[in-house]
Amino acid sequence: MRRGILLLAVFLVTASLARARDKTENWIEVRSPHFTVATNSNEKQARRVADQFERMRSVFHVLLPKTQLDPAAPIIVLAVNGEKEFRSLEPEAYLAKGQLKLGGLFLPSEEKNYILMRLDAEGEHPYSVVYHEYTHLLMSKGAEWLPLWLNEGLAEFFQNTDIHEKDVVLGRPSIDNIMWLRENLLLPLPTLLAVDHNSPYYHEENKGSIFYAESWALVHYIWVQDSENKRSSLGDYVDLLTKRVDPIAAATTAFGELNKLKESLRLYVHQSRFKTFGIKTATEMDDSQSKAQPLAPAQADALRADFLAYNGRTKDARLLLNHVLQEDPNNTSAHETMGYLEFREGHVDEARKWYAQAVQFDSQSYLANYYYAAMSMQGRLTADEETRVEDSLRRAIKLNPSFAPSYDRLAVFLGSRHRSLEEAQMMGLSAVTLDPGNVGYRMNVANVLMAMERPQAAVMVLQAAAKLAKTPEESQWIDNALVHAQEFQLERERVQTQQKFMDEQDKAQPATSGSTGASTDTARPRLVRREFVPTGPHRFVTGVIQDVHCDSESMDLAVKAGGKTISLHSDNYYKISFSALGFQPSSDLKPCSDLQGRPAKIEYQESADKSVTAHLLSIELHK
């Protein structure tokens, strides 16, 4: 994905920033089967925009029938008329005099996907970047196996799509890419096929340019060859990738000898004409497929404020939200957006209050339920609050079964409390299935498996996560967890081997009476694990760790908080969830030697038996 704000038509801007709301406008909303379009134009225009996007989706449905096209987060299109209205919403960085003029942008996020379009935009392909990023959105489900060259090459290929009333034209050539390829040497194809998120060819501007251009050219060339020869080598390549075949081996099988392919590609980019492809779409919407309704001024302003919040224009978003809440104090959307702003600024308690109110006003909002629960999980909870958090997560899943974060949070909620661990594992796996490229979800599944005392399965999950890490921080995070799980596995195997040996010795020892048998039992004590009954309160404490002591798998420590010292115990410190707040530990954490004197937030649970030491669950290290 190209860095920076996604620019479309390029012109100089001279007009000043319009106020967020200086007059009442009539807004209308059209909901098609897969998109929501809101506009200050008219119903006819809104339906036309929705129709175009439905056609674009249908193209992908025809071309990629096995791909899940619909993201969990809704796609909301703001289609506006006029420069003044557009400038009241566009990125703040492009409002100053002399900056580039936008024609639209794509604003993806885990919770919502926004598209801002100017209906009167100029340019040959005014929405090319929208189509580029929409392609990435649809390709995101294949993040686990889709190589970067194909991901970017397809996005470059589809960005110049022309959507007409009765057909769609694909494959219009990119002049910039062609000129770059004619003026520079092509990358060797094994190099191109192996580029990943850590490669300089993806991050450095000059190398990035050849990567994007050559990826586009290779996709375009293969597409033309498949069309002319009545074959599907690109489809064959994708099928091999889904079976986890190495990208270079898959390319050789599907496309032929790579050096020969490179020479054909070099000749191809120097030709004078490039073929395009027309597709007749069957997605001509009728009125029964969409619903139109006017938006009240407060509703329209709440929608625009939400877009401004996700677009980073916090001040303008707050001004508009304050106006909405004056007119409609119970506006659910406004409360959600206020919660989002407070959370982004680090005000977790305030964010939680806003989301809690949104849940009370409208329990049908999956985001309000999800965020209320997620915010609440970061602090200490009473028994009643725990019930409400769990109920909100389950309600969020019911309201939007495709939203992965709700499953992940429920897995973490249950796993951290050592409750319903089988269900916690299934919730975590559901999150991974919905978003395979999210390494955090896989880490949380591994934590649940550790709580279930299944370290071997946790190691396998973490090894798969390591292959998906996109940053050095993610790699270090996974490596630390992997070392922790492997140590747990080795220690568990050692204990099991020792126990097996002792059991065999007991069977071999003849049953005799007298002092000899008693002496043998005394000399070889049985391994006994203390049973903890977690029926007491679930608590958090922030303080300094002291008096750390380990004995085999067990750990005892104390936490000094204010003038109070709390003693805590874990039968198996490999099952403790370790994390760090605001910093990355410099090396692998050695719990028995590295915790002494460290400030931390500790999660623990008391036993119903007050004489039993509280059970240590997690440690969040602070600077």
C-alpha cells in the first residue's frame, strides 16, 4: 500500500477551510446490499454511487469466486458535492494554501471502512486510489498466503477500472508505471516474487517504484496471456499458494521458466498498445435492492463527525459532536465517537463512560458493546461488571458475527479468568479465522492453550504467527512468547517423566509390611500439586514486585502497593501471562530473576479459603 494520504486527482488548492457546519443541508442515505452511501446531493446520485460500488464488487465476485468479499466492518461512502463541503471533511494536512487537491480517499480501519468521494471531482480516473485500496480490502482475507507482488499488482491493475452503465472496463494501462519500467532495469523475477513487508523494495521510494510498476506489469501481462490462450495460469498460481506452495515454485509451475517470463515481460512493456478487458456485470441495482431515507441534521452531523474523528481532525470532530449532543443528547453515534476520541487520546475511563451510555441508549450497536467491554477489561471489575462485560461481548458477536475483535476479547476475558477454557480457545480460533493476518489474535490463542496446559499446541500456534510478523517488534514479541511456551513444554515433559519413573518404581516395589516399606515411601515422596479453587474476588494491584522465589514450576512473590504488601502464588509460572506497558523488553524475560524491584500491574484471584494465598494470573511490567 502506498505510503501517506491516498491522493487522487492532483490540483492546487486556494480556498480557505470551511466551517464544519455553517448551514442546514439535506442529506440522504442509501443502503445497498453491501454499501452505505450518504450524500448531500440527491437520491438518484446516491443510488448511482451505490450501483457503481456494487458493480465493482460483482467484478471481483466473477473474477475471484472463492474470495470472501465482504469485510466485517461496514463500508460507508460519503459522496459529497462541492469543494466547500469536501474541504470540511478532507485531511487537515491538505487544507493549507498551495497543498495538493484531493478528489477522494479511502480510510480503512478495523471498525469501519470510510470512503470519501467528491462527486464533482476532475481527472481521467478520479477514484483510482479508492479502487486501489478497495482491492487491498478485498485481498486482506488472503494476507496469510498472498505474496506482496500479487497483492500490489492486482491493486494497481484494478485502480484504473472504468465503471459504466452496462459494463466495466478493466486493465487500462498505467502511464507512470510504463514509463518507469522503460527507463529502468526489471528486477529478477525470483527477487520480485520474494519481496515481503521487510524488503527495501517495498519501503524505499526508488526501489518501491520499480516494485509497484513491475508487479502491475506482470499481473497485466499474465492476465492478457490467459485471456488470449484460454487458460487460467494466474488462478492456478493462486490455488498453489492456498496450498502453501512456495511462491517461486508455484510461479514456475503456473507461468513457466522465470528467465523466459522476464524477457517476455521486458518486451511487453515496450509495446505501443495495451489490451483492456470488458465485463458485462449483472449487478444493475433496482429499487428493491436498496433502501433510501433522509438523514436528520443531527444524524448527518454525527456521521460527518465520526468520519472527522477517524480522519484525525479531532478538534473539528469535537465541535460537531458537541452540537449534535445539544440537539440530541441520546444520539448513540455521537456517544460512540466521543468514546473513540477519548480512547485514542489515552483517556480510558472517559472512553468507557461514553461507550457505556451508548450501550444503554442502543444495545443494537455492536461497536458500542464491543468497546464498552474492551475498555472495561483494562481495569478492575466487580462481579456485576464482569457479567455486563461478558454479556456485551456476546451481544457484539451476535450483532456482527463477522467482527473478529469481539471473539478475541471474549477469548482473552475467559482465558485470563481460567473459565470455560475450551470455549475461550474456540473464540480465539474464530478471531483467527476471520482475520488470519492478525498475529495478536494468534498470540492470545497461545495464551489460552498455555492456561489449558497444552504448551505443544501453543508452540505450533506461535510458530505459525512468527511467519506472519510484519515488524521487528512483532517478531520479538512472538519470539519471547515462543521461548516461554517451549520452556513450559520442556518443564512439563520433565515433570511427567519424573512422575512416570516414580510410578514405575512404586509398581516394581513389592508390597511389604514393616519399616522397609515406610522408609522407601519417605525417601521418595510423591509429587503433589496444590489445588486452587478460584471462587474468590478477581482483583488488580499496581505496585513494586518484591521477594520473588521460584521452586521448580511454582513462584511466590509479594507486591508492595502504598503501605500494603500482598503475597501471591502460582503453581506454574509458565502459565502467567507477561506483558509490558509502554516499552519493549530488551531481552527474554527470566521471571525468577528479572522481576525483583520492578513496578508492575498484577492481576490475581483470591480463594474462597482466606488461608490460601491468592492466585497470580498476569504481570504487566511498567517502566
